[in-house]
Amino acid sequence: MTDWFSKLTPDIHHRLDNLQQSFGEILDRSMDRSVRLAVTGLSRSGKTVFITSLVHQLIHGVNSQHLPFFKIVDSDRLLGTKAQPQPDLHIPSFRYDLAVDKLSANPPDWPQPTSGISEIRLAIRYKPANPVLARFSPVNTLYVDIIDYPGEWLLDLPLLDLSYEQWSEQTAALCDKEPRLRLSNTWRTFMDGVDVTQPATDETLRKASQLFTDFLMECKKKEHGLTLLQPGRFTMPGDLKGAPLLEFCPLLRIPSNTTKSGNDFYHVMKRRYESYKEHVVRKFYREHFSRFDRQIVLADVLKAFNTGHETFQDMRTAINLVLKSFQYGKNNFFSRLLNGKIDKLLFAATKADHVTPNQLPNLERFLQLMLTEANNNVMFEGVETETVALASLQCTKAVTQQYQGQALSCIQGIQKEGDKSVAVFPGEIPADIPLPEDWVDGRFRFLDFRPPHLPNVRNGVLPHIRMDRALEFLLGDKFS
Ligand SMILES: Nc1nc2c(ncn2[C@@H]2O[C@H](COP(=O)(O)OP(=O)(O)O)[C@@H](O)[C@H]2O)c(=O)[nH]1
Ligand SMILES: [Mg+2]
């Protein structure tokens, strides 16, 4: 580095670095050499495990025998993949290493649930398929950026389109029906005793928001399994734990005759809601969610089966709602450069190793039925979509068991609670969405499993179901 350059102030150094980085990114985007992949899914749908598996399959892809549908591997054009310094230096790095440590521990365990945002950039080196391009540039690089975040925060995105009054009405309507009617009882009773047109003490405001938060946390418990829980930071505060920004709640009824603004309960809560939207939600959206090229939507359909009809409907509404917050459409040179739109979307039913292999088509069909609304909306924008049932990490194997003289297709794995190996008949995925009355107790019982013992994970073997199809759909055309 020349002398004059080293004498520049650190601030100018920093700006030059930023400029150089932005220029590099614009160049990569204009040449279609970078992809921002949106991994979208509600809490516990399998995002962190999916990202870990995707990184693993790519890093170990060169010699992989396990990715037959990922054409770049099958045609020997993949030269290697490395995790690289990410573009946003202020965001923590996605800890792929820690996730692999957990999976390869003895006994193996799942990665920690996610409580904050993290990011990873992968650089994939490959030989172009096009012989003309290959002459000019025998080795190309595709950059793939992925962020991981708590699924709870996704539910904040739809709030951007809702006024305080609309959000209050929506919440009140949800609380009119079971199981929320029962679970919200304490909060509703407290609110019935508050005159929202009068100024309120700090204590009343705090109590109202605390009871509302308690209600959301109760809804989230495994036995209720509800997912449409807003605001997202109330159930997963992350770095905002205890912050006054989280002290507000909706109203059960909006009063008709109040002043335009003031210090009454209603207006204080309204201002806090707007402040949350501005400082938390809009910031999150602007920084991380406003620009994607490809998307995978992960859904744990089997969890919804286990908990019943209301949970299923709740999950369905939540996913369809969240997907309205993304930008879809075909890209041209300029749109790719400026903001980027999602032009391919993969719907994935996760944890497909919880069912027998013959049920995979039914699982896919069921996910299609569940997300018909979202699928119609994005197809209308000219977006290519596909549905796949996948397991980022296959924890079970298919076995046949004899039951009352008949051969029964079962799966065998180590149960998550306890460390016993069990063989179970998990049940069949219905061809259609069952009616509420068909959702009888115990009809579906899909067990959770531990990761299998993975002695070869560091040598490249992470068993999966259909990760290669997902990779091909999401990235395959970028390697032309
Ligand atoms: N059997 C099986 N379980 C999985 C798989 N992926 C995720 N899980 C289970 O789902 C849980 C949540 O996954 P995680 O990726 O942390 O979900 P996230 O909240 O969306 O990031 C894990 O702890 C596992 O119990 C999979 O491919 N197979
Ligand atoms: Mg996670």
C-alpha cells in the first residue's frame, strides 16, 4: 500500500472499503453472479437445520454421491464451495461450525434454537456449462447470501400494512374463538376494567402489555401450538428483552369518541405500536427482507397434524399472510440491480423423514393444498414455483414390521425424548384437508427424532431426503 494511502484517516479508509464493496456487489448482481436466498419459515419449521444442511451439501458437494438431482455435481462442474466474509459486517456470522459440532457430538443433538439474526455468504466455484462462455471464463463464481433469524419475527412483517385499529380488530376477532378465547381470558378481563379514553398510569399500561405477552406465550406452548402470534418480538424478544418498545397491546374495542391524540390509554398504546413498527419492524424489513432473488418456504406440516384443526388453520393463515410481504416477479437487468424480485419459489414440507417414503407424494400434495392462496398470488406474477417434501437431515430409515399377520411400512429412529430406538407406523397423510370433525385425538402421531449417529459428517456425509432437488430448483439455472 502506498504511503499517501496509509496516511488517510480511518474514516476515509472505511468509506473507500465500503465503496469498493458496494461496487463489487453491483458488479456481481449486474452479471447475475450473486443470489440472495430467502429461507422463510415459522418458528421450528427447520430453517437452521436446512441452512446447515445446504452449506454442508455444497461444501462437500465436489465428491458427493448423494446429490444425483443437483446437475452441477452430477456433471462434474462443481469445483468447490467456501464460506466467505459476509457483505454485512455488522451482522453476526451464521455458526455453521457450531451446528455441525452439535450434530456430530456423542450423543448427537440439534442446533440451538435461534434467538437473533445471523448471515452466511457462500462462494461457489464452477465450470460454466455453455462452451462459448467456458472459453472466455473457464472458472466462474456464484455468491449465495443467506440469513437466519427467529421465525417468530416473520409475523411482524404483515403489521407494516396494519394500522393500530386494524391490528386491534384482527386480534379481538381471533380472541373470539377457541382456543384463544380461553387463553386470553385474564388479559381480556383486565382490559374490560380499563377506561381506554382516560389517561392511564404506567403501572396499568405495563400490566396490560404484560398480560397480553403472557397470553401470546401461552398460545405458543407446545400443547396449543399456535403460530399466528403478533407482535413477533413479544414471543422472541432477542436483543430487545425488557425494552420499553415492547410495552403495548391491542384494544378489544376502539372507542369512537376520543380526541385525535392525547395521553389517554388508547393513544399512548397507539403511539407505542407505531413506534414498534417504525423502529423494529420497518428496520428489520428494510435491512434484511426487502431484496431477495430466490425463496424457499419451509413448513412443518406434520406438527400441525399432531396438534389439531385449529393449529393447522392457524399455521396456514400465518404462512399465507407472511408471504404477502415479499416482492415477486420476473427480473430484468435493471430490477435485478436495483431491488431484485423473487423469481423462483420452492414450497418445502420439512422433516419428511417423519413419514414413510410412500407418503412423500401425499405430503407434497397436502402442502400444495395448504398454500393454494400464496401459490396463486405468486404464479400470477410469473414466478416459477415447485413443491417438495424434504428432510435436511434424515434421522430415520424405512423398515417393514409384521402386525397381525400383515406387513406394515414403518420408520425407525431414535426418539427425541429419551434415547430409545423405535419403529413406528406414523400414519398416512390424507389426500385432502380433513374436516374439523375428522381431526380426532390421536389420529396423527408423528414423533420427533434425534439426529442419527453421524461418524462421517466431517468427511462429507449428511444423509438427507431431496436436498439435491431443492438445490437444483433454487440455484441450478445460475450455473449455466
Ligand atoms: N427428523 C427431522 N427433524 C428435523 C429436521 N429439521 C429440523 N428438525 C427438527 O425441528 C427442530 C427445529 O429445527 P430448526 O432448524 O431449529 O427450526 P427453525 O426454528 O425454523 O430454525 C429441530 O430441533 C429438530 O427437532 C429434519 O430434517 N428431520
Ligand atoms: Mg432457527
